[in-house]
Amino acid sequence: MKYFCFTLIFLSICIAHCFGEVKRWPSRFSRAPLLERFSWKQLDWQYPDEITRNEALASGEYQPQNGLPVGIEIWKNKLFVTVPRWKIGIPSTLNYIDLDSNRGGSPKLTPYPNWSQNVAGACGTGITTAYRIYADQCDRLWVLDTGTIGIGNTTVQACPYTLNVFDLTTDKIVRQYRLRPEDINQNTFIANIAVDLGTGGCDDAFVYMSDELGYGLIVYSWANNTSWRVTHSYFMPDPLTGDYNVGGLNFQWGEEGIFGMSLSPIAADGFRTLFFHPLSSNREFAVSTEILRDPELALDSYHAFQVLPERPMGHSTSEVMDENGIQLFNLIDQNAVGCWNSLLPYSPDNLGVIARHDEALIFPADVKIKNGVIWIISDRMPNFLITSLNASDINFRILTVPLADAIAGTVCDNVPRKFAGFNSVW
Ligand SMILES: *[C@@H]1O[C@H](CO)[C@@H](O)[C@H](O)[C@H]1NC(C)=O
Ligand SMILES: *[C@@H]1O[C@H](CO)[C@@H](O)[C@H](O)[C@H]1NC(C)=O
Ligand SMILES: *[C@@H]1O[C@H](CO)[C@@H](O)[C@H](O)[C@H]1NC(C)=O
Ligand SMILES: *[C@@H]1O[C@H](CO)[C@@H](O)[C@H](O)[C@H]1NC(C)=O
Ligand SMILES: *[C@@H]1O[C@H](CO)[C@@H](O)[C@H](O)[C@H]1NC(C)=O
């Protein structure tokens, strides 16, 4: 009996510690709590050994207080986490966590595909800074290296903007494409991409890169290995919405233009709709990929860009749309994630909130939907940039919730119908 008790006690301690305790954050807006999968006070990396890690700490190559994760992606058992080189001491920008061997806690990041591919300023061989990344259905990982070290007025362009495409099954680079000088301008800052797979299979791929401070959209054609720049006044910020209150801070980001992007399912005409919004804005815009995919059309199609009604929920960073046309968008002023079912018109009545939490969701920086599960990363970015993070507090969280549970009971959970195309219902 005594041994049975010991075994029980040991087992319960083990369940809490060996497998990591799963924290649940109840949300005011949906029945489903957010599951805290991973959380960190500060980021750490998986060095080959403790000696190497200590050397990196001593030399300043690794400075724990300077790491801020901004982007996530999920592919099979890999959870990718990007860390821009905004400050010194970031050992690797493109990283992953093995989901088989990490079930919770604060796992160390492993450079992807390896350390040498993450050397800052090693143009052509190393990735200097990666922000939002995308794994497509053809097992390719799309990573735009901005080539920059620093942020704002400290930015140094160490390498040119370069699109890198990895084959996730071999971890090899299958395509590298430097943006042309004509694709960018002196204000260019690209922190987000959207990958458009068409009806023509894996080779029918285009990438849209949102130039947040240079106010443009750069399109890359995989098949032709060429790029072009699209401009439109809808890429610019609304000067009246540059004031922010996030994480107890008031600050002004009035220059932030086109940032969040999501692609609809393929409509009856064979094209998707690209939804997009400037960061400093309360509006969503839309354009057919038929326009973007054609460099001639993209030059001269002002009226093909649509303005959606105002979103009375504040600023939004990243957004994503699943294969059924459910759009999720991060609401940074509300510590929340919003939703829209694109079968319904885009109107305030049809926008919902699927998760909100004033501690766990301070600055949701990225959101993904993978196999019916929503993945969110929150990172207190304004506190990091404007003041500093409290190293004793949990600052970064990766949370999940099944999409069906999250939208249950919200306005986004309506009659399941097959997606018929954005234009046909709007
Ligand atoms: C750079 O920006 C920071 C923060 O916005 C500001 O405090 C600093 O004075 C700026 N430095 C220069 C050289 O403009
Ligand atoms: C790192 O990964 C890249 C891309 O797969 C490869 O070309 C390179 O040889 C690797 N380097 C090392 C040291 O393994
Ligand atoms: C590739 O370029 C050719 C010639 O400019 C054009 O006709 C074709 O549509 C392009 N294909 C793609 C997929 O962009
Ligand atoms: C794509 O174009 C770039 C130059 O613009 C070139 O360096 C690269 O080799 C090309 N890749 C392929 C697969 O053609
Ligand atoms: C930092 O975080 C810890 C843990 O949450 C908290 O006890 C402490 O008061 C915080 N310090 C400051 C200065 O906010």
C-alpha cells in the first residue's frame, strides 16, 4: 500500500513536470480556453554544449534580454519561431522547436536548418533577419530575409532583401531570390509575406510581400523567377489612427502601412482574394490575385482594389484565412484575436472576437491555422521596443485552441456552406 502511494505521488509529480503543465487561459468571448503550449521569460538557444553557450554569453554573441520572437509556423512536428536581429546578441533568427520532444515549458530554440545558415551578414549563405514565414502544402518553407540588423533608426542593411525557399523534407534551400533594386525603396521594411498557391499545383506559386514603411506590395512569381512592385494608396496608413495604447503604454506608430495579409480559398474564377490592412488603420482592403499575378494589370488597376467597411475594433497585426474562408486577425489594442466568416459581408455586425486575455495576449504578433488548430504568439513587443521587458515575468507565449471550439457561439460560426468565392457574396 505504501509503495502504491509512492508510485501514485511520483506519477502525479511526473505528469505535472515530465510532460509539462498545460496552462489554460479562459477567454471572456468564447467557450474554449486558450491552451498555453510554451512560454518564456527570455529566449534561449540549443547550443551544442554548455561550454559553447557560456562562450557565446561571455562574448555577447548571445544576450538573453535582447531576443523577441515575432513569427511562428507549424509543419509536421516542427514549430518554427523567428527572432529578428533588432538588437545585438541574437544567435539565430530562423529557429524551431521539436514538438515531439517538447510538450510544454520554455524550450530552447534550435536554429533551422543549422547554425551556419543563421549567421548575420553572411549574404547568400546566412539568414540575417526573418519575420513572418510560411510553410506551404508542397512542404516548402518560404522565408524572406530582410538582411537587416537593428530597428528604426539603428537599422543597418547588412545584406539585400532575399527570398529563401527551403524544402522541408530535406532541409535544403531550393530557391534564393534577391529582390531587385526596383522592388524596394529607401524606406522599405517588409515584415510579412503571403504565399498564393494556384490551381496549377506547386509550381503555380506567387509570394506577396507587404512593404510596411515603403508602402508597396512586392510580387514574386515562382514559375518565372521574377518580381515586380505594386503600388496603391490603400497601402498607406490612415494618419488619424497612429495613436496606440498597448500593454499599459501609449505610443505613436503613425507611419505603419500595409502589413497584415490573408488569402481566401480559390474562387470559381480560379483566383484567390488577397485581403490586407495597413497596421495604422481601422480598415481592411481586398484585391483579386488575378490583378497581382499579372505585372501589366497590377500597374494599372486602381479600381480593382476594394475598400471594406470600417473595423471598429482597432489596430491589427497579422491575419490568416483558413480553407473555409474563416479569417482571424490579431487585435493588438484589445489583447484579442478577432474573426470574420467571409461567407457573410464584411460589416461590424459580422466581426467577432474568439479570444481575449489581458495578461496572456498582450500584443498578439502572429496567428496561424494548422489542421483546424489556431496557433497564436504574443510577445509584448511595444514594451520591448519602448521600455523594457521584465525578465522575471513571462513575456512570450505560444497558445493554441481548436478553431471549431474558438468560433463556436460567435458570429463567425454560421451555417457551414462550401466557399463560393468572395465576390459572389459581397
Ligand atoms: C533613434 O530613435 C530613438 C527612439 O525612437 C530615439 O530615442 C533616438 O534619439 C534616435 N536617435 C537618432 C540618432 O535619431
Ligand atoms: C546548413 O544548411 C544549409 C542548407 O541546407 C547547407 O547548405 C549547409 O551545408 C549546412 N551547413 C552545415 C554546417 O551543416
Ligand atoms: C511568365 O512570363 C511569361 C512572359 O512574360 C508570361 O506570359 C507568363 O504568364 C508568366 N507566368 C507566370 C506564372 O507568371
Ligand atoms: C532566379 O533569378 C536569380 C536572379 O534574378 C538567379 O540568381 C537565380 O539563379 C534564378 N533561379 C532560378 C531557379 O532560375
Ligand atoms: C516583474 O515580474 C515579477 C513576476 O511577475 C513581479 O513580481 C515583479 O513585480 C515585476 N517587476 C516589475 C518592476 O514590474
